[in-house]
Amino acid sequence: MIEPPGRYGGIILAAGASSRMGRPKQLLEIGGQPLVVRAAAAALAAGLWPVIVVLGAHAEKIRPALARLPVLPVENAAWNEGMAASIRAGIGALQQFSRAMDGAVVALCDQPAFSAETVARLVGAQVATGKGIAAARYLGRQGAPALFLQRHFAALAALTGEEGARALLNDSPAEVAAVDLPEMGLDLDTPADYAALNES
């Protein structure tokens, strides 16, 4: 396990309905592991603690897949509002767990390339630059996964809408350390995405 130089929690966003996939993409298997399990295991291997997994649309189907991992599943009843509601639920759960967190890494469960090394690169960029946010850069902008220091928790807890933290990550470049992670541009939204990944 990697030991980060501070106390960082992990928030895995896994609440979406997967409407374009036609089935819960959180449970799609890559290398024999459901996506949500892969993401949570990567966060744990990176030394993030606690790891909050935010569930929503398919919570009753996904929760059993997480039973053997030391993670905290949190149900977001407002999942259909969009990603912001899941970030709020995750930050709320993290702050209930402990007020002594240095920061949190927010990640999506549908990015197959997310790994402990991804987290280490984000943490390293934050430490090296002293900025309050370190975010993956791909497809021409910053996005998840991203590390937020505690001073940004209030802003995360106040997010609304479908875009999640996109404005936080892209509208204040002086506060964001961008980490080039082009592999994070691959996410799984449709059956074609999943088929292409399995063929690669």
C-alpha cells in the first residue's frame, strides 16, 4: 500500500443510472473485477482512508459487490439530480467520519485506468505545487479524478447540478495543479465502449 504524506479520504462516485449502458456499469467486469470494486480497491491501495462509495440508482445491486472491502457505502437519494449531489453526499459522509482530513480524492467508478498510481501522481502534484487542487488533465480540460484539500470541502458541499466540480477544476487555474493523465479520458458509457475495451 502507498502511504500518502497526509490524511486523505477517497470518494468513489457510483450512483448513476447507466441509462446509455442499459445495465449497471458499476458492475461491468474488467479483468474479472466489477468496475466499482476496482475503483474502491485502487483507492484503498493508495492509502486513502476512509473510502466512501456513493451509491444511488442501483444501490441494492451494487452494495453486495462491496461487501468484502473495508469501504463505507453511502446512498445518495438525490442521485438523479446529477453528479453534484453525489459529491455532496460523499463530502458529508467524509466529514462525519472525521474532521481531521487533509483532503479528499474524488474519483469516478467508470474510468478503468484509475489506479493507486493515479492517486500518487495527484498527491505528488499537490505537494510539489502547494495548490489546493490537483486534477487529472485529459481531453483538453481538467476532470476527475481530482484531489481537493480540506479548504475546498465547503465548495464541494455546495455544488449543484449535473456538471459536478467541473467549474472548480477549470475556472481557477492558479489554484489547480493539472496532471496529464490522458488515459482517464476513457470512460465506459455505452455497450460499444465496453466492447471496444474488451477487444483492446
